[in-house]
Amino acid sequence: MPALVSAIHAEGYRPWSADDRMVPAKIVYPLEPTATDNGVNQSSEVRHVRSPTELPLDRIRRSQAGANDPERRVEVSEVTDVPVDRSAVDGGLRSVSTALELLDCFGAAHELGVSEIARRLGVAKSTAHRLLTTLCTHGLVEKNTQSGQYRLGLHLLELGLQVASRFRIRQAALPLLEELRQRTGCTVHLSVPEGADVLFVERLQSLNGMQLLADVARRLPAHCTSSGKVMAAFDPSFAQFRRAAGFPVITSSTIRTPAAWDRVLDETRRRGVAISRDEMTVGLTSVAAPVRDYAGRARAAISIVAPTRSVGDGVERSARLVTEVALKLSRVLCL
């Protein structure tokens, strides 16, 4: 190993210390011999290796690209002690991060054009188009040939279904949610806390043909939903996450201040359920009950949603029904 490090330094690489960030190395070595003007083999490929013993040391070569660039940062991998072009690695990670941010753009939009995606990401249209092309190749995004815009691909559905199949609480809740939908005729939700937000892991639409919240994202700020409020009321850490994240105004009825947030949580603890009237979507009212564990902490929430005008005096009945189903789910899960 010392001989290898000496050879690296002889090649002109900068010294390194234990404080340097390390990444698995890319080893560049010849493919088939080819004749060149200077007698040096220019045909090469990049492969990842786990140990320097996997290749003879005399076959290790430094990549020709950027070899004479004084600004090119090269480090030595703790896995192989072979120099690594850190700038190339960081650039690759940035591309991956941007591609993931691109997918998040579709969280509240069915379809988006290249220009809008580029604007949201803060990148050039050419960069956005290149990322979209790559994601389309892997089925994560697809292009609508009629509108010319892009939407999430079916491969994401495949991956999502695999996750859902392992989500025990969703599997246990499905028959109970269907029972609640049959008894109320309303749209029914199962949600869990996620950071400062509510993640709706199941949504059964109402039986009257009204597709409520069909265009609403599956992730919403906790302070504007009954599910978020009821989970925060029985989970102090979740309540604090929302408090720290702030209270963006969605409608004129949305909670806007920490003081109002605390008052609502106190009221929710007294009632055992949370109510949201026109706070996320004007014209809709929701009622939620917590799915609590043995310590009383909310692990999830069950809610029903209906047009505000149709709820009227039926809030108490709705509260009783969602509470009943939430208790059943707690028992089924042995929380």
C-alpha cells in the first residue's frame, strides 16, 4: 500500500489527510490495446472496485480528462487508496438531487411543461429537458403526447404499491375505512404524521359520485387539516414540528399564529376529535379522530370529509363514528 501512495504522489496528486471526505474510487484502466500517436493507450473505461487487490497496480491509470486542470480536486478513497475526482462526484450527486426535486414538482400538479419545471427548479430549460428525458427512460415520468406536458410514470405506481403492501396500518385500516364510508357516504381518509405535515396514505372517495379532494396533494400542512390537528393534539413532538415550520395561510379560515395553534390543540384534547371548516378548501368540512397507542400518543388519524353545507348539525354524529373506527383500529394493531 505505501508503494501505491508513493506512486500516486509521483503522479502529481495533492497530499491528503484523514480529514478529507472519502468516496468509493473510480478506477480507470485500459481496455483492448490500441495504437496512438504517442504510444499511450487512450481506450479506457471506468469501473468501481472494492479493493486495490482486484486489479494489478500496474494497470491502474489516472483518467486523462482534466488531468492538467490545476483546479481539479482529486482525493484518495479510503476503500481503494486510488485518487477520485471529487468535483465529478459532487456534480453527479447534484444531478440526482435535482431529479428528485423534479419528481416533487408533481406533488400538487397532474401535468407540467418543461418551462414550468425549469422555473420551479431554478434551472435552464435544457437541463430540465435532459432530466425529464432520463426519468422517462426509466418510467418515472411520462410525456402526454396530446398536451405535450409531462406527468408521473407508472413505474412510480409499481414502487408505491410495494411500499403500501408493507404498510401494516393501511392494510389493517382498509376494511374499517370501507365500513365508515358505507355508514357516512363521505370521503374517508387514513393519515400519518410526516415531519410538520400530514401524509394521507389512503383515500376512499364518497359514494355519492362527488370526487372530493381528488386534485389535492396527499401531503398537506398539519395546521389546516382536522387530521393534522388531532394528531398534533396527542403528539407534542408533531405539534412542535408544525410550530417551528410556521403556519402558511391557505384560506381565510386557516390557523395563522402559534397562539391560535395552541388554543385549537387544547380544544381538540378536550373534545377528543378535531374539526376543520373551510381551512384547507373553502366549502369542505372534515372531522378526525386519533389512532392512539398504549401511551396515548397519536400514531395516525381517521377522518371524513364532506361539503360544509351538508354537514350542518351532523358533526357530533360524524365525530362519534370516526372515534369508534379509530378505537377499533388501535385494538386491531394492538397499539
